[in-house]
Amino acid sequence: MNSGPAGSLTDRETLAAAYRYCRAVAAVHGRTYFLAARLLSPDRRVAVHALYAFARTVDDIVDHGAPDAAARLDDIETRLRIRLREAPHPDPDDPILSATADTVTRFGISPAHLRTFLDSMRMDVPGTTRFRNRYATMTELREYMAGSAAAIGLQLLPILGTVVPAAEAEPAAAALGEAFQLTNFLRDIAEDLDRDRIYLPLDELAVFGVDPDVLTHCRRTGHTDLRVRRALTHLIATNRALYRFATPGIDLLHPRVRPAIRTAAVLYAEILDRIEQSGYAVFRHRATVPRHRRYRVAATQFATAALHPTR
């Protein structure tokens, strides 16, 4: 892997090791994304692994509730800015930021998208001025998802490539990121409650008679109240509308990457099916798509692309 015209062999080896580290993070924690990335060319694949590892590392800092989380996010942002501005040699002790900075530089990704992501993560950190653990409306939730999800889609767009000017593909890319994120929120209600977080709009829950106390009771008993089932039905419909808006945008991407993104979109949308098929038992177990189904979808998308290369 080339680290730049002036890069030494040692730099190239260090950078290659950094990307391998990111690949390992993605393989363990991001099963759907990791599978989808396998359909990409090697240079795009490792770049996706780097961005995933960056996002995962930041997310873990926030989710684990470290008392110095805010300071650590500030430190990450500072170190990334230095790497992007001064282009220091890859650091074997800082593999994720080394690979992320290289990815951002090589693919011309706007650093603003990473800053937007970090700003949203600060909304998860108690004690910061941006902190929120409840969202009154979908508008407020989408302010969070602008960084936690839409910005991820916009980071990936230069890596994936487009057949139209990138700006034309940005709305769909952002919406697909939001669709993935909302699916996560619906799947992970119980885990989020354990951290005293609710990533669903309270006003829309209230229409169905659901408030935080009702959700807490469901978590404690493992039983999904009928009112919550109705609310989830509504929010799943909202989520599917996002997928319907976003998925036509896949045709705006480079043909070689479309099977990978369609695979991710199909598999994430199927999590919603699994929630429904379980009787909305989100407080009892985490909805997942079985491995055999993940591989079948990937194989189908790849075969379809091979038969219809312009689709």
C-alpha cells in the first residue's frame, strides 16, 4: 500500500499494518459492513475498514462511559487534525488514526464530515454542553443522526465513487446512513435503556401512550407492551420510508460498488423484519440476520451485478 511518493518502505509497512488492524476491528464488530466490504476492490475495502474502526473506537469511548470521554474525543480530534494538516509518518502506536488520515487524504474526504461525527458523539457524553439522552422529536433525533449516521454516508461516498457529480448522490447517501442508524436504535432499545438513553422521538412514542417509564417496565419484565408494539410498528414504517428514499441512490454509485451497498441495505432492512417476526421482542433479545442469510444475499447481489453490469 502506497503511503505517498515520499513514503519509505518502513512507512508503507507501518501503514499496511495499520490497515490490517482496522480490518480486524471491522471483522469483529461490524459483521454486516465487513461482509459488504468484501465485495469492494481492495483499495476501497481497506478504506471502509479504516473509517469503520475510527467510528467504532469513538463510539466505544462514549458507550463505556469513561469519565474522561470528552477529553479523549478532543484528543482524537486534535491528533487527527495534526495528521491531516502536517502529514506525519504513520505511527505504529496509533494505527486507527494513521489509517483514517491516509484514507481521508487519498480519497479527498472532507474532514468536516469527521468533525460532524465527533460533535454528535459529544451529545452522548454527560457533562458536555451538547449532551442529550432523550430526544423530544424526530427533528431533534435527526440533528444527532446528521453526525452519527448521515456524516458516515458522506464520508463513504468518495470511496465508493459515483456516476454523477457527488453532490447529486449526497442526499441518498445521507439518508441511507440515517436508515441504518434508525434500524440500530429500534434493534438496540434495551441496551440503550441500560445506559439511560432513548434514541426514539418521545412525541411519537407518546401518541401510542408510551413514555420512558413504560419502556423501562418492558425492559425489566422482558415483555413488549401492546402500546410499545404499536409504536414500533409506526417507527419501523418510518424507517422503511427512509430505505425507500435512499436505495434508488445506489444506482448513482460506481457500478462495481453497488452490490456491496445493496447487500448492506437489504440486510439492515431485514433486521426490521426480524423484529416483527419476533413479536417485537426487542427487550428480550437482539434481532439479527443469520450468517447463512447474510452470505446468500451477498452472493445474490454479486451474481446479479455480474449478469447485469450496468444495473
